[in-house]
Amino acid sequence: MKEKKKNLAFHPIEHKRDTYGFVVRPQHLKRYQEYANIFKEEEEERSDRWNNFLERQAFSAQLHLNGLSKDGDNTTSGAEASEWESTTLLDKVVEEDDTRSGSRSGLDGFNSETSIPEKEVMPQPIKNVKTHKIQIWGEIRPSLGTIEQMMSVRVMKSKKTLKSEQDAKTTNQVGLTEDDSEDEFYDLERSDSIQDANFSDTTSVSSDGISPEPCLPWKEELESLVRGGVPMALRGELWQAFVGARVRRVGKYYQDLIATGSHTSNNKEHGTSLSKTSRLSTECTPELWKGQIEKDLPRTFPGHPALDEDGRNALRRLLTAYARHNPSVGYCQAMNFFAGLLLLLMPEENAFWTLMAIIDDYFDGYYSEEMTESQVDQLVFEELMRERLPTLANHLDYLGVQVPWFTGPWFLSIFVNMLPWESVFRVWDVLLFEGNRVMLFRTALALMELYGPALVTTKDAGDAVTLMQSLTSSTFDSSQLVLTASMGYQAVNEARLQELRDKHRPSVIASIEERVKGLRGTRILKTNVTEGLNEMQMNGNVPVLDYGLLNCLTGSVGVRPAPNLHEEGASLKVQISKVLEEKNSAIIRAEELETALVEMVKQDNRRQLNSKVQMLEQELDQLRKEVAYRQEQEETMIQVLMRVELEQRETEDARILAEQDLAAQKDYTHELQEKYEETMRLIDQMEKRVVMAESMLEATLQYQSGQAKGLNSPRSSLVESSSAQVNQEKARDIPPRKFSLLST
């Protein structure tokens, strides 16, 4: 199955994961969400800037090719022009430097396919078992070729300088024994030569006539773009270009490291120039680091979507290949995070050559058994911190906190798992582009500057360490961090660092040699006693005391071993020398203190101090008065505010009562309106009754008048008069109609 190039931009992001697929710590989730939109906007802006830059580079390159095709008497075709472009100054350097038969194999892959599957070599094929196919090599996009070319010239120049210095070192070490060269000198001198090569590469123009930048007017713009951040889509390819992975590559070297347990057959082709003793130790020493690699595989970015089963297998192969490539380093913790990070950004073999460049070149001597350069850099940083941040350094001394407690994990992990991932990637962008460890120091100083005011307030060493860990892990503002590191500490450059390294390296080497001699003496004593016991066992005469001696040497409690006069004499000499050194340092310190005391007596300024104390007391009294006056003002203001609040409450209560009264008035008015309507309805009914009564009265009168006409008797007249009287009485009984103010 073919491995696809992993691109972080297309990873499915789960809840509580950042843009790169890493889990965000619960205590930092809210802060990350605040910066998520900022990260998105910055990514869009830097993508636009990089696209514009690459488009201009491609356009200028096309114009250059068009000009070449028209120049001269012999017209060249487009294929010949592109071939001329590929045979650049870089290829000339490679032809001059690489005289091996397989030296061009690393450049043959420049025009190869992006991925060529190849079966992994198995010692004995097993039935029904599928062999894994490895992506051989992945080329970067052509638009980044100019940048890769510039960085590759730097790498080739460094390799050539290193080779010449190693040849001179080999000539000077002819008289040394194998044990001395293996135990004491090899790693230290190799690290010195690497550092000197890096220093000469970054601070001066090439002495062999090779200019690292023949015509690069856009280098400053590129540097500004890198400091502004590399887009996610280009980060993996640009990192390969920065470290010169294509120039470092040797064809099939990575596959040979995976397929076999030894890399000595390809050491000559690769130009590693391991010593004879290192090759012998590689052949004889068992691969003890395999167990540690298996333990660290599940601990490497657990739960990341890209590191599934195939990703873990690729990580295992990558770490195994590097451990076989550089047995003096082998495998140490933190390499798994470097390798896993690179596998997320690039194919497997590309990640191997990038990892090799980082550990063997950028951080040479950091992960060896002695860790020489790591110890040297800690001393260098401590001195820089005392120069730049003396207040913080003095406070840490007062608390008993050593600076390496902070910076040791930062430097060894290159800030991985120490800073948020956005900040880690931004720091790595600049570090890999510059080709040295300057950005490491600048970033550490920037962190100390940003969080120094908070550290000064701590009262305990444990609180200081805990606070610094918490603050650094929440440094989400990567732009501020990189800007502070790059612009605020420009004086911290490779020349200054190399000067301080040369100053502190002898003391570190001396302490390492002293420790190695002590361990060697212990090994010799144990070997001699073991050989003596073996001889006694062969002769059948083993006293009880010897068993106790063996138990003492192996760490058990037993009889005290017989003293070795030579070893005791050597240890006594060492102790005497230490005591003498301590005595001399104590004498010197006493003299310094005495001199300082004399100067203090001469410069007795107690009167001035008393006057200053009086002035300070007066100022303190004034400040106290001002504080008291302000407290009175605050109390008055509080009383006024309380009154205003009370009035507001009363006003609110009055408003509520008024609203209640208004509601009651509305209800009462509504009731009156209903009563008025009922009264009007009754009046209408009464009017109707009156009308009916009047009509009935008229009808009765008419009827009576008709009868009166028919009957002209006196009785009828009496009846008529009586009826008239009755009508008049009824008319009197009907009350007159009254109109009230509510009538319409």
C-alpha cells in the first residue's frame, strides 16, 4: 500500500483539538478558542504573501529562461534551458566535493516520481504476510526550487568544511590509542568541528570561492516571510529546503538501514566518516534502544488522527533507521516527538534526512552520551541571561532556582510539548531557516522577558518552576513571541554564541573527562577483582571474603573489599587537588570581601543615607496623608452613592404604588362605565313603555269619545267626566323624564 503525503490542513479536527490535530489541554481550551480566529486570519494572510512571493519568483525564473533561450548564436531549446538551470552552482559544488561512485545518487532523485513503492527486504518471506511498501522519496514543488538551491549551497559548503577538518583531525590523532579516541576524544572533537563549521558558514563568505548567495535580491524578503510564519501547506516542503534534505540524501541508504541491522557498508558512500572503533562498536553492540522505542511509540502524540497503525510503523522505522545511522547517539527520548512531527509534514524518507540534519548538524553534540554541547549551551544562556535580565537572574539566585531547570527541557525538546503548537512551529520555521541554534537562545530570552515580572513575585523555588511551566504552556501569541525574540535580541548572534561557547567548553570537557576517568577506574577495579575470583574458582580455592568483595562491587551489602593502593592514591590526589582548589578559591573570596569591606569603610555615606531616609520618611508621610484624604473622599463618595441608591429605591417604590393606583382607577372607571351602560339600557326600556302607555291612552280616549257621541245621556256625560278625571290622574302619576349628566 502506498503512503500518502500527510497534510495537516486536511486532518479531521475533533472537539478540543487544534488546527494541527493535537489535543488542547483543558485548562488552555478557552484561551485557545480566543486565538483560533486570529490563527485563521494570520494563516490566510501569510498564505497570500507566500503565494505572491512564489508567483514573482516563478515569473522572474521564466523571464530568465526566456532570455537564455534567445541569447547566443546557438539557439537552445526549452529542454536544454531547463537542463542548464538544473546544472547550477550547486551541482558544480557537488561534482567537486563528491568523488565517490554513488555520490550522484542523491541528486538523481530530483527528477524522479513523487512516490516509488519498494518492498521492504525481509530476511525470510513468510506465507500470507504482506510486505510493507515505503515511499522512497517525495520531491518538493518546483516553485520552491530557488529557495532549496540557496539552502543547499550552504549545506554543501558546511559538508566540505567539515570533511577537511575531519581529515586534519584524523592526521593529528594517529598517535592516540583506540580506547582514548573512543572514550574521551571522539565525540568532543567531532562536536567542536561541527560547531566551528556552522559558525564559519553563517558568519563569513566561503573561502573556497563558493558564494552562498550569488544573486539573491529577495533574501531579505524571504527572511521577513519566514519570521512572519510559514503556511501549513508549504511548511513540510520548506523545512526540507531549509535543511537541504535533497543534497544530504544518498540513494537507497534509508532502505538499507531499515532492511539490515548495520550501516557500515554505506558509511563510505554517505560520508559519515565514523571512526574504526565506532564501526566496531556498531557491529558488536546489540541494539538496546529497540525496547525504549517500542515504549515511546504509544506515548508519541497519543490519539492524533495521522498517527494510526501505519503512522506508528513509519515512526518505528524512522527511529530505527536513525539509531543505526548514528550509533554514537542511538536513540534518546524526545527524538520520537521530532520524528513524529516530521512525519506529519512530509514523506517517510524525507523525514529521515530532515531529522538527520537537525540532530547531526543543527544540534550536534546535544544528544550524545556526554551531552557536551547541551551543557555548554546552558552555561552560555545563563551568562546571556545575567547580562540581559540581571534582576530576574538575581531573584532566581535568591530563590535557589537554577536556570537550567527552565531552559534544559526547552533546549533538549526544541520547545516541543513546552509551548503551544502554533508557537512551536513558528520557532522551528526560523530555526531551520537560519541553520543554527540562535533562535533557540532568542526564544528562551524572550520567554524570560515576557514572564520575568511574574517570576519576580514568587517566594518559593517550587512556585517559580510551576508558574513558569504554566505560563510557557499558554503562550498562544506566537507572533509576539517571535517578534520579541527576533527584534529584541538581535545582538545575540552566532558570533557571540560561539565566543561564549569557546569560553565555557573547556570547563565542561574537563568535568566530563574527570567523570569518565572515575568511571574507568571503577570498571578496572571491578574487572581485576572479577578476574582474580575467576582464577580462584578455577583453582578451587575461593575464600569467603572474596564473595563479600564481589557483592560489594555489584552493589550488595557485604564485607568491605581490600583496598587498591593505586586507586586510593589516585582518589586521594583528586581529593587533595579539590581541597586545594577550594582553599585557593576561599582565600581569593576572602580577599575580595576584605577589599570590598575596605572600600565600603572608605566610602562611608551614612549621613547621606540618613538624609535619604528622612526624605523618604517625609515622602511616606505625604503619601499616607494623600491616602487618608483619598480614603475620606472614597467614604464620602460611598455615602453619596448610598443616598442616591436609597432615593432610587424610594422612587422605584413610589412608581410601583402609582402604577398600582392607576390600575385601580382603571378598574373603577371600567366598572362605572358598565353601570352607566346598564342604566342607559334601563332608561331605553322605560321610554319604550311610556310610548306604549301613551298610545294606549290615546286609543282609550278615542274609544270613549266615540261612545260619548253615541250615548247622549246624562249618564254618559258622567262617565265621560269620570274617565277624563281618571286620565288626568294617570297623567299626574307618570313622573317627568329626568336627564342626568351621563345621558347623551
